[in-house]
Amino acid sequence: MYVLTIDQRGSSADVDRVPELISALRGLTPAPFERSVGDELQGVVEHAAEVVDIALHALRSGNWYVGIGIGTVQLAPGGSPREGSGSGFVAARKAVELAKSAAGQVPLSVVSGTMGRGREVPPQAREGAVSSANAQAVLRLIGRLVQQRTQAQWRVVDRLRASQGGEGRHGSQKLVAHELGITEQSVSRAVLRSGWQEEWAARPAAAMLLDYAHSQIVHSENEGAR
């Protein structure tokens, strides 16, 4: 399980965007997200691919700091994230605080539940921490592509994705050009300049790194608890 803590940027000078994001996330994951405190929301997600979807959706608007915590999670079935415990929650809190301090970088951080636990860290925990850092690097690269897209590029990208039932494959540029009332050349340029194909080629890599980090960290923590 992964814990995501997402905090609104510049909330003191903006409207409360938490309900809007909670509603949008229902279309990306069955995991419930709830307001945790102030202009912050939190959720516990089972699958790494959904973590990638959620993180990039939040980064798209530029309104959020995204913290991803990887570690053990104790949460009753159907329970509120506010009732959960475990190193995954601690890591997510650390991650969102690091995202806030990432000046000039994409405001996303991935933190291992083993971080800061003392001098002797088991090899699997070290591997998990390295994989967490690698996942963060890939997500920030993809996030930069997402954040730099223009509204015109998003119109094309959103239609291409919708034409494939939510998948990130190429789609029909001719059909999208017709739907948007633009030329096929315009669609092709938007796809090229938006980095859309690069994004969808890299998403599985980010999910794979998150999966590997999770397997190493949780196994290490379970072994340490014995």
C-alpha cells in the first residue's frame, strides 16, 4: 500500500480546492481520499500505477504539493485514512514537507518508510530507499512534461487519451483533428511538443520503481518486526 498526502499550494490566497480534487480522484482510483487537515487530503492506494495517475493529475494544475510514502500501513478494511498508522503514513508526511521545500523543482517527493531509522539499515531497506529516489526522479521528469503543456496541447492530449478509453496509446489523430476542428498537422505538432508519447512510455517505469521499492521496504520492515 502507498500513502499519498497532497497539500494545496498557496491556499491562503486561493479558494479551497480539496473537494474538487477528491471528486476528480474518484475517476482514477477506488481508494477513498479524504481531507486530513486544512487544505490537505490523504489516501491509501494499493496499486503503483494508480499512484502515478494520481500524482500526475495533481501536478497538472500546479495547485498541489504531492507526497508519496512507501512503508507498512495499518488500516482496517473500509477505514478512514485518518485512522491509519504505520511507517507509510510517517513517510508520506515527510514526503509532502520535502515537496514543499523543493524550490524550483516539480513539487513531488517519494519517501521510504525506512528513512532516518538509524545507522544500520538492512540491505533490502537500502535498495528500497534507492528505488524510491529513482521513482521520484522519473515522476519529476514526467511531471515537468505535464506542467509545461499549454491549454491547446491539453485539448489534443485529452481527446487522444479519451479516444483510447483512458489508455495512453497513440489514438486516431485524424478523428481528434475532426472533433476539434483543427488540421491533422496541428494535432501531430501538439503531440510532439507536449511530450505525450514520452510520458506514457515512462509511466510504467515509474510504477515499476514504486513497486520494487514497496516490496523491498515492506519485506525489510516485516523481517525487522520478527
